[in-house]
Amino acid sequence: MEQLDLQFTEAALAYVGELMRGRESGALPAIFFASRSYESDANGTLVREEPAHWYLSFYSKAQVEQWYETHAAHGHSLIYSTQGLVVCIPQSQLLAELSGRTLDVQDRRVYIS
């Protein structure tokens, strides 16, 4: 497990706790970056556009095991320790965007500053 210099605010830690509540043993929080996304109704009419954003989710134990092997085969880590918290970061190309930064959650939205 690699170390990552990423700080979590109290609000972010509380959100991770809420996210992980009731999850199976071995599940881990995961940090993702999503490019701009669109949602359309059944007629193809755009109903929502979301700009690129960070978000938190989780990987089940089975997903952690599967993705760990995939990342290791390509010479990348999946699991990082930061501020005493163990997290998955599947987009290793974005580690530089997180290093030395702070993760905050406000109204269920993730912000990196």
C-alpha cells in the first residue's frame, strides 16, 4: 500500500463513514474523477448536464481484489493510505491532482482544493 499526501476535512471523513456504513468487511472507499456527463429522457431530450467532477463511491471486497490485480499487472497501485484512511484510487494518472491537496464534501459533492 502506497502513501498519498491527501487530507480529508471532517465533513469528508463523516461522509466516508456514512458511505461505508453497512458495507461488507473488506469494502473500501474509492475516489473517482468523472468527465462531463449527460442525462437524457426517453425522447433523447437533455434533462441534465453535469460538469466534470470528483466523487466518492466504494469498491466491494471482490472489486478491490479484482482491480488490485489488474492495476498491479500494469505496475500501478490501487490502494493508498492517507491520513489513517485506506482508499482506492483507480485512476492512477490523476494521483498528481490529489497529492498535497485537501478533499472536502459539501452537500454530498466532493471538492479538491
